[in-house]
Amino acid sequence: MSQLPRRRFIQRSILLLGSASTTACTSTQNPDDSVVPRKPNAGSSPSPSPPEGSPPKQAPPLAEPPGVLVGNLEQLAPGSARVASYKGLPLIVINDGGQLRAVSGICTHENCEVEWRAELGIIQCPCHDGRFDTRGKVLSGPPPAPLLQFGVVVEGEQVYIVNS
């Protein structure tokens, strides 16, 4: 018996599982369960049916997310940070005692990538030891300006970065 290449095996497995689930879903329907159209209310006209052969009506699009997804709140415990990317710019998202903040991950001195130093509670540039607080304000070193700040939005348990 010859061996299937991995890709072909995975493709066939997906097809087989898809066929099996479709069969299982359609075979459980009772043939006596028919869809009966509702009668229109008095004074209203029935909705016109789409012409035969026309494409099915599409569901409305899902709501747009408020920004770029960073992760789940569980992944940002107090005192921790995550590196994210917003429109190609590296950012650091910090949970500063329950307050979520996002700042640019690029130092304003010579454009080096900065790092979160949890043990010190600061953002530090490894190139020339520039140091910033959790809001991006310069604490020490050669950086001439604070780090850019970005908005953070939490929806449910999801954390998003928005341009503020």
C-alpha cells in the first residue's frame, strides 16, 4: 500500500469529515418537519420572493472591531505587558495596576525598539538606556520626547488598540 503525502492526507480527511457532518446534519431532520410560511399581518404586503436561480440573500456583515486586537484581558495581568503591532508600528500594551495603556515601541532618540521591564515597572531603550514611565513620559536618558500614546478599548474580554 502506498503512502499518501501529508498534504493530500489532510485534504482528504477534511473532505471526509465535511461530508460526514453534512450527512449527519441532514439525516437527523424529520421529513414531516416542513417550513410553513407565515401569513402576512393584515394591512401589510408579503415580501417578494427572489427570482428563481438568483443567489441567496446574504447575512448582514459583522460589526467592525473597534481597532487592532491585542489579546484577551487574561493575557494582560496587572504589571504585565504585551508587544503588539498597529499599522506596522510596534507597540507595548501595559496593564498598569488595572489601567491599560498603549505606547509606541520605538524610542524617540534613535528609533531603537524599547522593552518593558516588569521588575522596574518602566519601559527601557536598550540602545542608550533611555527610560520611560508607563505613560511613555521620559524618566531619564537621551530621548528628546515621550513615546507616542495610543488608545486602548476593551470589549467583553478582548483588548483592542485604537488611534486616539
